[in-house]
Amino acid sequence: MKKFNILTGLLLLGFLSSFILINSDIQNSVDDFTIAVKENTKDFKQIVIIDHSRLAQEQGVKMPPSIVNIFSNPKVNSQLLSEDILIGLDLPYRVLVYAEPEANHPTVAYADKSYLQKRYSIDHHALNTLEHDYKKAIKHLPKEDISKVNTEGLTKHYGIIDITSDYNYDETIARLKKAILSQGDTRWFSDIDYKKEAEEYGVALPKSGLLLFGGPAPGGKAMNKFPKLGLDAFCQKILVYEAEDQKIHIAFNDIEAFAKLHYDTSAMPHQVINKRLTTTFTKAISK
């Protein structure tokens, strides 16, 4: 696991004012909610905080305030992954604080127990711990500002794009990283070795890991009228895993599908990024 990466300036020290590029009451409220979530999750393993809107603005792209806090309970990760390895796309935990366009108050979003039960057709006791952990993360935040992920129309493995690699596990990851980092508008955030993590809890998993990265400019354009996409499409995540067929697969979220899940519609930037990701990844892992 890479060290905790602070991408919102000196967020943890409270020096937000030195990094504020969007000067507005709603931005200040999003910052305050983010600090509250960070304080509530201080006992968890911290992965990364990504300030979508400020990163996008650095690239000349404007979008509503949006900050995602990604943190982890490795024991819960391991238990749930043993039920369905694809659930690694919804782990570790993440809480998004954002504002819809023209909104005058923040919204707090997370993927709750019922969402995971439906997307992965599982009912494991670890989901109760997950739900408890999320409630701790959003403790003291206004209930009226909490938005869980819509489950209407959700089916098993909804919105997952899965591609088989022609290479072994380590080479697949190496080739993906090279392809991702060769793109000048992309930033690397973190990576997680799920199999190694699970060994600490006596849970046997196939080779599996998560890569986290993103493009602030294209991401900002895609989230401009769809900021809730910051929960599950930005940062972008690739799950690399050994499947039952003994081959290495990669899986990632379909951005159009999640735009439709959250907003009942999608836009051209979502199609463009989907095509770009699929083409880049397929080329990287094909002989």
C-alpha cells in the first residue's frame, strides 16, 4: 500500500484557505463536510483524498465542488472479496461530498449495504460492519444532506466492463501503469494489493489488486453536470484479478452506466472517456 496521499493541499492541518481556488459559500460548506468526514474516519486506514473540482480548475476546467475521501477497513475488504472478487470495484470505502450545479448546500454520498447486496448478489455479515463504518464516517452530518446510491434497476454486476488480459498478473499491472502514466493528462493516486491484505486476516484470495488514477481535465468535464460520478467513476479504478478460468482479467466501471444510474441520463464526455479507457486498456493488455 502506498502512503496516504493528500491532494487537497494541507487539508488535514486545516489550512484550506491557502488552496481555495473556488471562493464560494458552497465550496466552504463542502470543505467543512470533508473535514468532518476525515475526522470521523481517522481510525481507518487512509488511502487518498481527491479534490476533483480544484484539480480540474488547475487544468482550466470548472465544475461544482466535489471531494472524495477514500479510506479502508482491510478486514471487511477481505471478507467481502472472498464472496465476489468484483466487489473490489466498490472497495475500499469512499464518501463523496459534493454540490449539484446551482445547489446552495452540499450532498454526501456513499454506496450502502443495500447497493452492494444488489450489485453483487451477496448477503455476508461483513456488510453489517460496512454499514456501521459508513454511519461512523458521516456521523453528525445533516441527515437531509445524505444521498445513498440509487438501487432501482440495479442488476448483478451492473455497469462492469471486464476484459481478459493476454499477460500474467504482474505484467498486466505493469503494462496498465505504463499506459496510464504515458498519458499527459492523467494522475496516479494509489494502488492496493487485495490478496496481500487478505493474508493478514487468514483469507485466501486469488491474485487481485486495485489501481486508482484519474484525469482532472476530462474528469472535470464529465462531472460538470454529473458531480455524483465522483463516487464511483472518478477517480477511475481498475480491478486486476485472476478469474476462475485461471486467466487474468481487468474490470472497471462503465461511466455512462453510472451517469444513468445517478441521473437517468448520460452525456458525450462519458461516451468519450469510456471509449478512451476501453481502447487504452485493451491495447495495453493484448498481444
